[in-house]
Amino acid sequence: MESSLVSPLYYAFPNDKNAEHIEDQYMWGENIMVVPVTDKGAISKECLLPEGKWYELNFNQSKGERAIEKSVVIPALLGRPILFCKSGSFIPIVDKSGTSTEDYTNDTLTVHYYLIARRVAIHFSMMMDGANHLLK
């Protein structure tokens, strides 16, 4: 079965009746949920979460990720989207930032894993040489 990169929650969670009524959040792929803040001047946003455990993604900024179920109110920070990932997800993160795709490289990648039962931080780095050989 093919799926799209972006989908409404009721499509991603067909057995969750609450997902039918969540119209201002969407899935990015199979593991990341995006909660856009669209209200002018908003300082927080209530996020309704589909079935299962979720982690707020903050990419190791100021506070640790924590497992959340049902709903949560998140501060709405200008220029920073509200993102959640499903428990059991592997989320690869490019460690360098830039202003265009030309600025990104794949020489350093961090993979975050969000355990199903409880949060366990597992971080590792994989380095490749120019010929795509794994360096030890």
C-alpha cells in the first residue's frame, strides 16, 4: 500500500475515532506529527494526540523529550514548529544547519530512538569516508 508524505491524522490512524476530529495537525511520513501554530499572537497550542505514546521533538534543546499520551499544551515559539514522534521511531537528524539545501551534508548524522515502553536515549555517530566506507 502506498502512502503520501503528508497525511491527515484520520488517514494515519483509521481506528482512532478521536483522530477524525483533529483537523489542524498532520503526519509527516509515518512517524512525525506536525502541529502548526496558525493563530496570530498565540503563546501556546493544545495538541491532541492519537492513540499511543508520543514524544515532543525538541532536538536536544533546553528540555528533555518526554513521553506524552492524549493531549498536552505546548508553548508556541516563533519560528519553531511543534513536532511529535511516535514511540518506537528512529529519527535521523543532520547535525549541521544551513539556509539552503546546498549547506547540508551527510557527513554527520545523529539517530534518535524513542523507545516504546519508556524513554531511553540512544545516540551514535556513523562516519563515512569519501568512498562511503564506514570508519571505525
